[in-house]
Amino acid sequence: MQEVNINTEQLSGLVDIYAVPTINIKKIENKVVSCYNQDNVFHLMATMESISHQQNMEQTKPGQLHKPKISFYIPGQTLTNDKILNKMKIYKYVVVVRDQQGNYYIIGNIEQNLNLEFDYANSANYSGSKGYNIDFSGELTEGMKPVNYPFTYV
């Protein structure tokens, strides 16, 4: 598993976010995500204070359309993080998040997935530290659902 890390000397709380490229998912069934390769799962460690999840919904002719957007900040720009994030830009994603109670939820599926966007930024909240603003967003016919963690690998 590849990790985009933060500088732990600067922060208090963390939230776990796992981004799984859809090409790495064999199936999602009965709350279980089965992946082909552990090396193609991205563990993004955001500051708890920065994470935001919006779930806008729109009524369309075929039914309800969910427009999730997961945004967060990872302080501590590094060359390793730059390389991993640039590699990540080529994929579409299913995202798994862990809430404060330790529950895991999946957003997206193999057919309907999320796009990654990020930029480099200085944060006013963390003494001007350099880092990354990251967004995952998409249009889905289903909202987030409970899922089991850890993933299975086949």
C-alpha cells in the first residue's frame, strides 16, 4: 500500500481515506471490497480538521443523482508525496473513508466512480505549511454505503 503521509509533529487528529483505482477492484459484494493488488491502494492521511464530505443530490428523469465531494488537506509537501499524487491522476477511484467511530464507508463503485483533483497550497490553519488540497468528486446513482475493512486481495 502506498501512503501519502503528513508531518505528524504538526498535527493532532487523523482521518483515514483509502483511494482504490477502479482497475484494481475485482468486485464489491456484501460489504467486501476485493482488490487485485495491495500496491495499487492509496492511503491518504488527512488532518481531521480539514476533511469535508458534501453529498449534493439532484432529481433527474432516471432518478436521484448523488454528487459527492470529499475534500481535505494533507500538510507536508514531499518529493515522495508529489510522485504518488502525480501517479494517481491517471485513475478513476472508489473511495473508502473511516469516521470517528471507526466505521468504514464506500463512495462510488466500479462503474460509477470519483475523479481526483489536487493542488499545492500553503495552509493558513497550519502555520503556512506547504501541502496538498485534495478533492474526490463524481456523479453517482447511489450514496455512500457501509463497507468492511480491511480489503481482501485476490
